[in-house]
Amino acid sequence: MYFIVFAISYPFIWLFSSLPMRILYLKSDFLFFIIYYVIGYRKKVVLNNLNLAFPDKTLNEKRKISKDFFKHFTDSFMETIKALSITEAEISKRYTYSNPEVVNNIIAEGKSIALVRAHQANWEWCTNMPLFLNAKVNSAYTTIGNPYFDKLIKTSREKFGIDCYQSAKSVKAIHRDFKNKIQGIYLLISDQSPQLHKASYWTNFFGVHVPVHTGAEALAKKFDLAVVNCATTKIKRGYYNTEFQLITTKPKETSKHEITDSFFKLTEDIVNKQPEFYLWSHKRFKHKDRLEEWKKLKISKSKKKN
């Protein structure tokens, strides 16, 4: 069944991917109309997130951000499909890096890097990083149920030189490189909301107290990785630029959660500049009122260990 679904769908996906961007954006406009005006996909989720993140903005301002977000959301969907066939020349023109020397200078000093980023602007086209950076670029990804589509997406993400591995194997992959003294750059999307029972740290994100992932900081300290943030902005439709922001080259000298807090502060800064391009359709603040429940879970876990 998996193969049949893939075999039927793949020709249409490839046909879409082969279309010029201007045609894909016309289709994106139509898809936006259906999603926003007809289906109303996650409009309440987006507006609730914006109400929490921007309490001082007017309702009209938040509605405009929401509408612009959905326009970008459908554009991103088309850009992800385009990634299957996009050429090196085209993606290098459309997705640029203003200061790759920040990363390359660290690589020249012999250190490996944890490259952190948020779901801001376009994170699928950053697969062209190996064209600009002087070390092997590795990226964790979440597998999907259909193995044929999973292979297609993995192949698409690796076409410019990134080495993809399953998220669950991140630590093993980095440990293998560390053990074999192989320099690497490890791309980690770090702004997801963790499952409550797996959370270990809470911080303020847009003034809301929520649990956050600390995996990037833990890996940086364990393997002495420099930490660099990717701040991506949308220049215009179909064009993006990433600025690399150094967080630290000495992670073991930072205080507990300092790296994590720095990342979320930088994320807030970039989102505040272009709020319509952040992934507001996910429930970023879903655990905001569950701190006491989390504390009870921790106590329960502690008792079981003892």
C-alpha cells in the first residue's frame, strides 16, 4: 500500500516541483485562499499564539500578522516541493548567507559546531549550507510513516551535501564523529515544545513561562561544540538570507541554561522583526499552565528512582 500511494503521487509531485517559481506562487495564492477563507485551518491556534506573544498589539495588527503568516505558510509548502528539483545555481541565488566566515573561522580553529535555528522564514532551503561552509554539515530529521516518501525527502535534503540522520540517532552520530576526531557542523532546530514528561527546563518565551528543549546545550557541553545561531530573514517572496550569530565557542564555561536562554532571546529578536514568518500554527505555548503538573511528575519520577 505504501508503494502504491507513492507510485500514484510521485509523478504529480515531481511535475509540481518542475514548475517555475512564479507558477508555484500562483498555486500558493489559490491554496492560501482555500486554507484561510474556506477551511480556516488552525486560524484559532495562530491567533491564540499571537495573543500570548504580542499582548500589546491591537487585534487588527494580530489579524494582519495571522493573514500574512498563512500566505507565507502556503509559499513554504510550495518551496518545500520545489526543493526536490531546485538546482544549485537557483538555490544559491535564492537562499544566501551574509557572514559564513563566522562558521568557517571556527572550523579553521579545529572546533565542531552546534548550529541552532528556529522555525523562522524558510528552514527547508538551508540544505544548501554545504556549498558555503567548510566542514561536513549534518542534520537530524524526523522520519515519516511511508518509507518511500521518507527516502524521497531525505534524498532531497542531502542533494547539496548535508548528511541526514534520524533525530533519535543524533547523540550516536555526534559521538561517532567525536570518537573518530571528525569535525562536523550539526544543524539542530531547537524551538520545538517538548513533551511535558520529557521537559527539564522552563523559561520565558515572549513573556510566557514554558518548557523548552535543552538538547543543543547538552550536546554542546558534552562534545565541546561551539554554538552558533541561524537568524533567517525573508528578503522578498522566494528569497531568504541567514546571518550567523555566535553564542559561544566555550560551552563548558557557560552557566547552566545560559546557551538555551541565549538561543531563545535571539529567536525572539528575529521573530519580532518579522513575526509573520514564524511557525505560529504549532501550539508553542500549550504547556504554559502546567508547571505544577510538571513539578508533580518530577517528584513522582524521583520517588520511582529511589
